Amino acid sequence: MMSEGKIYVPDTSAILSGVFREYILDGKVSGKVVVPAYLLNYFEEQARKGSSIGYSGVRELSLLREAVESMPEVVELEYVYELPGSVRGQRDLSPDVVSRLVALEVDGVLVTCDELSATVARSMGIDVWVLPPRGEKEFFLEKFFGPDVMSIHLKEGAKPYAKKGVPGQWSFVSLREEPLTREELEDYVRQIFEMVRTNTSTSFIEYEGVGVVIAQLDLYRVVITKPPFSDGIEITVTRPVARLRLEDYNLPKKLLERLEKQAEGILIAGAPGMGKTTFAQALAEYYYRKGKVVKTIESPRDMHLPADITQYSRNYATSEEIHDVLLLSRPDYTFFDEMRDTKDFELYADLRLAGVGMVGVVHATSPIDAVQRFIGRVELGMIPSIIDTVIYVKHGRVEKVYSLETTVKIPYGLKEEDLARPVVVVRDFLSGDPEYELYVFGERTFVVPIKRHAEKISVENYKMKNALERALFKIIGDSGYEITINDADAVVTIRVPVDEFNYLAGKPRRKLERIVRRYGYDLDLKPSLG
């Protein structure tokens, strides 16, 4: 128990953490607690702006009074309404500065959880009591997150839910039957801010607005909304379920060579939760291992990368500031995570045209949608100079790769020779076949799919076909075999000349079966009669 008759002046950290209040309830504090009314006014002002810190501060001060009133013979509470003489008349003061000056004026003990504030107070000759971090029985995320949980969704008045599984294969399940109360969620918000305050190396507030907070707690990305932004308190927490290397994606050699030697304007596209950022993280680490200087622009900064890769926040700088910093720091590749609005696309294009290798991550339901998001934001003819490779990620795998080029031709579907014009051709990178043409006709920009009877081949099928061709070449050489992939029935049919058919019996056949089974197909081996 503390000494009798002392005067304690808490600062914002001591109030927000709730530790000082708990010490009072445990009988560890005796004497007088002096709270500058400036702190209450500060928390109220922040709460009216929609700040979660403001709401938490007002609530904790109310609970502090209840704690003191429950121990009337041991401790008393007094509010000081006048500012210390040295700062009287000044505006926009830090509440912690006011707490220190009040402690100095009343010859009291400053109560804080902040080591920096404690150091400053000691240099002023103030007695300091540094409270230890609150000893949580269990951080609330630990009871909700299991090994297979991708995200949790908590809202007052509703049951807590979680997404379980992996990108593209998940289920939405209830975590308990009882709805969450407002008090529970307010306590969770307090725990989040306490985690940010006590773990500054891995946790930080990325953005705070009216009724909105975006925070990063080590691996966890936290989004908090409350009135007036939302109709109630809601907390959404996501975390990566896998950390992969680029080699884990088993990309075709042709694509790896392009990424290493040629691609400098890359778009990684996909629907939400399909693994875009995970792939971008793997690609960033791949370039880093190759000796490239890599930097990122993120909002929020939730990619987990080596310390040598600098991560810039989009929320704390203007486009012009980011542009200047990146050009002066001369990275080989810059990763732009979560490109959303026009300014993001313009910044990507500007940096790319300045010679910086760019990798952008965009939400898109198909690979061509990613290209279309640049239409209207930059001139059509400049798009291939800005984007040379589009990688579409689905269910955590690379599903499609496009390359772009500009040529002068008669657009697909038109016939008159005098209609020739610059056309952006979007090709399937692996097969080389054109799939879309982009051109201007009149005042409109058209994106035209090219209809072909030729089979479109996915990345996975391309890899399987390559593996089969290599195996067949070793067994029967280049003997005119034909490989047909039927996706609907998941069957691969291989036709070989009759005189070579017997060479594929036994062990060679089993080798071919192992290859197709690796990709989820069955093998149908037939002699060619023609």
C-alpha cells in the first residue's frame, strides 16, 4: 500500500489504461487524487469529434469517480478547474503537460504509464509513480482467433462471427450464441489502444477519423467503427493465414523470367480475400533477395516484410510528398498496396513514367477489370507504358497473366481499312493469344473481347501440359502426340501413334498419371488412329 496522505495526479495514460482505477479498488492508493478538469474537457472534445480515445477517457473518468466513492475512508477525488499559472491563458495545451504542471504546483505524485512522460517529469523535479501495463487475463483477440481463423467480426447487439478457412475456401461461423454488449466492445477498444501504447514497435494507429479507427497490432489489422459513422460499435480484425515465398506458387519459368528481367509495371488483381497482398508480399521479398531496393506504399501498413524494406503510409503524406521521397530514395521497385481512388492511380502512373518499377494491388473481379480501372485516369495509349504485366490471383493461386502492347491496326470487329488506329492489345502471356483490344472510336473507349475457337489455357493447365510434354519427350520423343484437357470432366486425354502406344504401358503410364493427379485430373491414354 502507498504512503498515507499523498496527492496523486494522473495523466492521460494512467486514466486510459484503467490501471490506476484498479489500484484504487484494490486498496493500493490512499490520500487525495487530483484530476485537472482540463483532462475531462480534452476527452469530451475528442469524443465529440468521434475519437475512440475521447469516449474511453470520459468513461474511465466516470469509473474512476465510482472507484473513489467506493473507498471514501481511504481516498478522495478533487477536480482542479484552474490551469497552472505558467500556462494560464494559453490554448491547445497537451493534457499531459497540464497534469505535470498541476503535480508540480500541488507538490504531488504524477501517476503515469508512459516512460517518456515519467522521464520529463523527473527532469522537472516531480515525484513519479510509473504504473505497470495492465495485466490482462487474456487479450480479447486470443479467445477469438484459432489457427484457421482469417478474420473476426464483432458488433454490439449481434453474435460474434469469424471467417474460417483459407482464401477462396472459407465459412462464416458464429463464435457464441450470446450477442455482444456495448460494454464488452468498449472494453475491447480500450484493450486495443492499450496494446498500441505499450507495443510501439509492432503496433500503431494507422488512421483515426470521426467514428473510424484503423490500427495495426502486429499481425492483426483492426478496423473500429462507431456512431456517427456506423449505427453501433463494430470491430473487424483480419490477419494473414499464410506467409508464402514466391517459389511456393510454382509459377511457370516463363513468368518468373518476365518478373525478374522485364516486368516493371505490374498489377496484381483479384477479389477481396483472394490472396493479392500475400502474393505481393512474396514478390516483394523475392525482389529483396535478388538484391533490389524495395519500398512500399500502404494504407494500412499490414504487409510483413524484412526490416530492410521501408514501408510508407499513404495516410500520413500527400501524393506529392510520397512522389518526392520515392524519387529521391531511388527504389528499384515500389509496391502500392490497395490502390483505390484516382489519386492512387495517378501516383502509380506518375512514378512508373518517371522510371520507378511499380507493383500495384487492386480489387478486380476479372483480370481485364484491373486494366479498365486505368481507363479515363490516364490516356489510353500510355497504358502499356504504365502496365506491362497483369497477374490475376484467385483462391490464393495465380489464375491468369496478361501482357499489354500497343500497335496500329484495324480494331477487331471492324473492316474498313481507313479505320486503322492505335490499339492496345491485351494478350494471354503464357499462350501469346490476344484476348482483348482497347481502342478509341469517336469519343468513347471500347474494350472488346476477341472471340476465338482456340482453347484458353489457365496457368495451372499450362504447367501441367508442359510437365506432360517433357515426360512424353523423354519416353517417345517428338512422335506427334496430342494432349487435350477437358476441364468440365477433369480429364486429360493423350493420343499417341499406335506404334508408340505400347511404350507408355506400366511405369511410364504411372508417371503420366502422377502428373495429372497432381493437378486434380484423371488420365485417358488412347492410340491415335489417324
